[in-house]
Amino acid sequence: MPSVEPAQSCSGSHETNSQDADTQGQYLLTSLIDCAGVMRGKIVPKSRAKSVAKSGVGASPSWALFCADNDIAWIPSITAVGDHRLRADLSAAVEIDDKLSWAPAEVYEQEGDHGFWCSRHLLRQQCEKLAAKGIEMKVAGEMEFFLLPNDDKPIDGWQAYGVSSLLNKEEFVSEVVQTFARLGLGLEQFHGEYGNQQYELSLSPADPIRAMDKIALARLLLGRIARRYDCKVSFSAQPALNSVGNGAHIHFSFTRDGKPLLSAADGPHGISTDGGAIIAGIVDHLPELVALLAPSVLSCERLKPGHWAGAFACWGMENREAAVRYCSANPSNPYGANIEVKCIDPSANPYVACAAVLMMANAGLEESLPLPKETTVDPALLDETERAKGHVVQLVDSQSAILERLEQSALAQSEFPPQMLEALVAVRRLEMKNYANKPIEETIQALRFAWSV
């Protein structure tokens, strides 16, 4: 995990900071990511930026129920009546160019409280719970995506991790690198991935809210830049039949009083007691919350053994088949130990996914869970007896099953606003219903660009 960078506090005051900020573009795009993992927002003239930060712009509560295909998963508590406000956090605003600025939005009720489905606020609350225990967090995101020409013609001779995969799209790659550097996203590396026309990039760590803001902005920028080169970006968990899927892995490090919890202690690999409880909490609760990390009807196509997607709830040193990959502090990783949660894909709301991991980590601390036995091999190679002995659980059997586990999860019920949890499940249930009887190749094609910008 790379060195940390200065970042806004995840518990800072959104309203106070935003009043002193300004935007330089001619217009401001303020956006959020909804329960379906789709980025939605509104554009206002620059002259209205401070008003949008203070009073917001209107959004029907039905926005919480939009599906990736724009169907609406109505629930009894949300109707056509009512209004929410999208308030731009200008303290996090970025001037993209001389025309456009961007700022993340938070959802508010008209009376001034946060709306029940504000995922950025949910993440802030989870940060504050860990901060109350004296724990500081740094988070870094990885993004996998397919860069597809508008004519859908495949690139011949694709080389996984090959130099030619980068140089064949050198102008696109160059603009991404320059734009990310200019806007302070902290691009750490960029390479051609295993899938034909698939790329991956990594962003530098920051506090959790800033890190998820960077993921949202990066998604917007990648789509915007791709259009200039007659291409489209697909963030689908499964963009093509018989192909690898896209992951959206997130790395986490934890410290207390400047001391790492995942290294320099007496446990295995130097993991401290609290660090072990954090890992244990994530591994233990992943089966009931995986529907927040790999939520779409296509996620089950990606989250399979043998795909390096983290299909099993277990942990292991540099184990790319484990849902929790431990990266140790050693000469090859001079910035310290961290854990990578691999089962996350881009159809998840990244703020919700990050919040879910932190609530699992906090649950492990609250329950004083011991570090589970490390999985040192591909978990798919273990027989049922060995998996049971090591508490290794395959995460996904069906989307229906993971949604049921989420609904029944005591942890989810205690940490999510009830309407938010209901909306998250309803959106995915309708998605599942709409595509249940369609051939998988038709579903893949229909949702190929559902999470694109």
C-alpha cells in the first residue's frame, strides 16, 4: 500500500467547509452513487455552486430505488410524494477543466437531516465508530475496466500485462496519467490486465471518504477521456461471455497512535490482537454482507473459484483466491502491511462497500474475535472437511441466497438505516427478477455499460 497523502477528515463538517470553497469551471456537476452502483447527478451553473452546497438541488426519494437498467424497485415506504436534496460538498470539489467542476453530493431531507440512503454519510459514521476506538484508517482503491471501441471490434494480439497493451492505446493512457496527476488522484500504476482489452489502475491511499471520492471521480474521468478516443469503458462485473470479470478491490490499513495493527506485533506475520480481530470480523461476517460488495445479477458470474476474485471467506498472505489477501510489511512493501478485500466489484456502491468492510472490522473488535487460521493454499483445493476445520466458506451460491442472508443479518440490521437496507435489497431483487429468465449472454449485453459514466 503506497504512502499516505493529506486528505480531508472523514468526520469533518461538510457544510462548514463547503461555504468557503469555490469552483472554477463554468458549471458544476454534483453526483452520488446510488443503491444500484450507478453514478447519478445534476449540473448547475457555477453561480449556483454555493447555493447547492447550502440548500441543495431536488431529487425524488425514488432515486434510492433506481435499478441499473432504470427500472424502479418501489417499496411501500417510498412513493411519488416527497423530496430529497442533493448538497454538493465543495470542500471536495475538483476543477476538471475550464468548463467543468465536480463535487460529490450528499443526500439530505428538506428539514436538514441526512437522507436515509446517503452512502457517503453511512461511511462517515463507520469511520467515526472506529475513530472512537482510537483507530485511524487509510484506504486505497483499485479499478479494473474494459476499454472497448465504439465499433466493438476486438484488439488482435492482446497481451495480458503486456507493454503492447499500453502502447496500442498510448494516447488514452497518457491522458489518463496526466489528468489524474493534475487532479491529485494519486495514480500509483496502470497496466493491461488479463482480459482482452481490460486495464487496471491503482490509486494512492487516503482517508476512507476521500478514497471513495477518488474512485467516483476516476470513474467519471475514465469515461470522459475514453469518449475522446471513440471508446467506451465498461465497469460491469462481467462485461463479456467467457471472459474474466472486473474487480474493484479495496486495500485497508489500520493504526492506533501511529502504530500499525497489521504488523510489528507478536501474532502471525506480526499481526496484533486487534489487527487479528479486524481480519476475523471481516472473514466471519463476509458471507452475510457479500451482497453489498458483489451485488449485481452479474456478480455471481465473476465471483467464482479460479478467477482470482476472492470467492472464499478466508484470509492468507498474498493469497489471491482468498477474499482477504494479506500484504505484509517487508522490503518489497515499504509502506506497511494492509489487507485487500478482493470480492468487491464495480457494481457495488463503493461508499457502501467500504462502509460494510469497516462495520465488519468494527464487529470483530467488538466481539474480540481471534485471528482465524490462515489459508495458505487455493481454498478451492480444500475438501469439505478441511474447509470446515478452517472456517472457509464459499461466498456466493446464488444472488437470491446472498440477498436473503443480507436481509437476515443482525449486523446489517444494526448498522444500516432500515429504509436504506430495504432499498439496497429491493433494487437487487428487481434486477434479479428482470433477468432471471434471460440467457446470460443477453443479460451481459444489456448491462454491459450500466455502471459506466
